[in-house]
Amino acid sequence: QITNGTLDVKKMMKTWILHKGFPLVTVVRKGKIISLQQEKFLYHMEPENWTSDASHLWHVPLTYITSRCNFTHCTNAYLLDQKSGM
């Protein structure tokens, strides 16, 4: 009900429940352009255990505020469900 059918919560939560570890989301701003990238967070990486396949993608819900905030609609939402986006 909260998402008004705009978000498949079951699909999103599967990426958090079934994947080991956590995503590391990197945000880069170049002028007015924002880019996002996610990768699996590894504190101590053993080279023989590292894989970079797409199975380590999470559905990461993000919220942000822009300078165009008019106090009635300040918060925007974005779902990062790919390796990179925005």
C-alpha cells in the first residue's frame, strides 16, 4: 500500500535476504550530473574468492533532495537495481 504498486517489495527484499554481504554504493557528482555505482563490499578480499558477476546486485532504495525543493515535495526516490545508474 505504501508504494502504491510502484515497487515490487518482494523482489527487492530477495536481493537483501539471499545475497551474502552488503552493497557498497559510490556516488559521484560532476556538475549537475550524479552517477551511482554499486559493488559488493569486501573488507578483506581473498583473490581466489572474488567474483564480479551480476549476481551480486542489490535493489538499493535511495532518497535524495535537490536544490529545487519547494517544501511540499522535497524528497525524491530512486531504486538502484543495476550495476550503475542515474
